[in-house]
Amino acid sequence: MIRHPVGIIGCGLMGSACAQRLTAAGHAVAGYDIDAAKGAAIGGDAAASLAEIALRCRVAILAVFNTEQAEQATDALLAALPPDAPPLTVVCVSTCDPDRIAALAARLPAERLRFVEMPVSGTSDQTARGEALGLVGGDPAAADAVKDVLDAICPRRHHLGAAGNGGRAKLAINLILGINRAALAEGLVFAERMGLPLTPFLAVARDSAAYSQIMDVKGAKMIAGDFSPHGKIAQTLKDFTLMQAVAAKLQQQLPLASTYTDIVEGCMKAGEAELDNAAVIREIRRRGQ
């Protein structure tokens, strides 16, 4: 067991879920967030700066919003490490640009800072329950050296090879998830307008050939109008914008992803950025002929 606290950088939904998993597994945690109240709210000792994380921790979890923040935080940690400090391992659980993550991992001095990519497939709620899947990329030895930390966050993991491959898998998975989410919302609205009561209909849909896990995760939330966030609309738009940018480099069209992006942008315009991404059902309801 690691004696030093595990740093949590970014104490929003996913950072808080990681902290909950680590604490339950017996790890001390130290949280840092630009909103100091969030850093204090995850338990353990709140850190006042990234430099403090670098000094106190041997493992730091990056649960930030986007690629730029991941790059900036990693560089700040490296700059703050004392010259004689043992290597710090950074585990990035955020959904980031895979090419930029590969470049970041390649330029870091491994004798000073080891970078493990592990975006998480699953909501913050699924992560807190230990049901999320870790998508690991980078040096297998670096990941194995912090196995107890990774086990605590994601008991189920796949190692996908070089740094960047975890993010590539995450983007493709999120594309499928988002389209499934839209299909569920559209199907529920369609059933509702045909006069079917939604809770019994959802039970039938779960038992049908149309079943997907998204029915278990988002179905009841959509029906109840419970949009307390486990994954926010704003995060979904960030991810789908990144998918479109990666696809453009590959000269691939993503017609279904484009449709879903348009739906999510409708939610953003309606002021629903901070709601759970199940709120796409609201935008589908708003759209008539």
C-alpha cells in the first residue's frame, strides 16, 4: 500500500468518484481544485497548489476537464518536483485528445515523472460503485507499479498499448454511448406520444432485441426527469467536439455523431450545460416537425 496520499487533481464528478474509491480501499487522498471548496469536499487533506501535490504525493490522479488542463497540470507537477525526488506517477482519467496525450507522454522524463493514461468508461456514479472500465495506455511497467491505485479506481481494465490508445478507445466508445443515449431518448418520447406509459415500456425495451446498458443507466433518469449529473451535457459536447476534430484529421464523416452533437448543442442553448446528459430527452421533446 502506498504510504503517501494519492493526489486528486480536479475534484468534480469523476475526481470525487476516484477519491471515494481510493478512500474505501484504504488510501489517503489529497485533493486540489481551482475551487478550493471542491478540493476540501473529497475528504483527506486539501492541497493548496499543484506544487504541494508534487511534494506530498507519489501518485496523482488527473481528473480535469480537457486536454489543455491535463498538459498544464502535468507540466506544473514536473516543474515542482525536487531534483532528488523519486518519480511521480500521473494517472490521467480524463477524456483527452489522444495525439496530444501521446506527445505529452513521449516528452516527459520517465525517471522524473511516469505518465499512465487511463480514461474511464462509465459515469461518475458507475465509477464510485466500482463498475467503470479503465482504458489504459502507456508503459505497462508504469501502470503495474501503481496497480493498487488502479485496482481501487477501476477493478476492470484493458491495456490498449501505447499512450493515446486509451483515449482513442474512449472516444469511439463514447460515440457509441452518445448515439445509444439519443436513440433511447427518442424512443421514449415516441412511445410516450403514442400513449404508452414509459416505465412499463422501458421494462419491455430492456427485454427486447433493442436492449443496451444505457437503458439501465439513463432510462429511469430520463423518465423521472432526474438530471442530477453523473456526466454533464457540457462534458458530452466537449467529447463530441473532440471526436469531430479527430475524424476530420482522418477524413471520416461521423453523420450520427453530428446529429447527436446538434442535439447536445440544443441543450446548451437551453441553459442545460450542468445537467446530466440524460437531459438530451428534453431537447428531443422540444423538437416538433
